[in-house]
Amino acid sequence: MGRSPQSRIIRASRLAYAVLVLAYPRDLRRTFGEEMIEVFEDVMREAVSRRGRLAIATIWGSALWELLTVAAPSRLASNGTIAGALSFVAASVLFLVFFRFVP
């Protein structure tokens, strides 16, 4: 017995959103991750059953906007990310300097 297109959309959206939640800092995911996924699924279920494609697109737009405005800045604010970025920049500069002066 196959699943309805609506249930496939909800399931796929839940899975995709669960992957996006990995972009949030670990502490936030531990505290709120499962709840975020459940709320997203509930809102998506409502949109699929009552409102249609435009509502689904709006929900995904909001989820992606939150990823850019909350998850990314939160990740960038962590010490590990800053240390990694600085390490990458320093290694790149050393690499460029080394090859600049090597004949």
C-alpha cells in the first residue's frame, strides 16, 4: 500500500529539516532540536492539508531564512569556528608567502 503524496511531502520535509537542524550549535540542538523538528512537521502537516503549495513554500522560506539569520551567526560565534577560520586564514597566508618567495 503506497503513501499519499501529502504524507510523502511531509516525511521528506521532516527529513530535510532534520538535516538543516544540524547547522545549529550543538547545545541548541540538544535542548530544542527534536522540538524544532516536531513543530516544523506540525506546521508542514497543516500547510499540506489545508493551505497548499504556497504555504509549503512560505514555510520552507522561513526555515531557510532562520538558518541564515540564527544558525549561521550562532555557529560563527563559537570559539571553535573562529579558531578554525583564523587557522585557515593563517595557513593560506603562509602558503602564499612561501610560494611568493620560492623561485
